Amino acid sequence: MGRNVTTLKPGDEVMGRIGIVGAFATRAVVEATRMARKPASLAFAEAAAIPAATLTAWQALHKHGGLQTGQSVLI
């Protein structure tokens, strides 16, 4: 744990996006801002799916769909 990390502590179960590619590891070097505490109600497999699904949705709306500030999306 980096000395300037204040949002997480050793032993926290976390989820997040480590970069452009996935990983299967018990340890990784990543910016703390990319991580969040894993909700206790989620299994690790469920928590692992959230960052990929949200990134896919964001890319579809912003990169491919051209969504701009002030526009609305009907889902």
C-alpha cells in the first residue's frame, strides 16, 4: 500500500480496473483512484464483472455514440 493512499487499507477487498487488459493475480500495482472497496454482498466474480461492464457502456455512449454534456439517454 502506498504511503499516500488514504481511501484503502491493507486487507481491504477491492475491485477496479487495473488498465487496458485484465489480470488474474493476488497482487497488482495500480493507482488507488482506480480501485474501490468490494461490497461484502458481492462475490469476487460478480465484482470483477462491474468495471468491464461499466467501461463497455461508457465507451458505447461517449466514444461510439458521441454523447455530449446536457444530452439524455433513454434506457
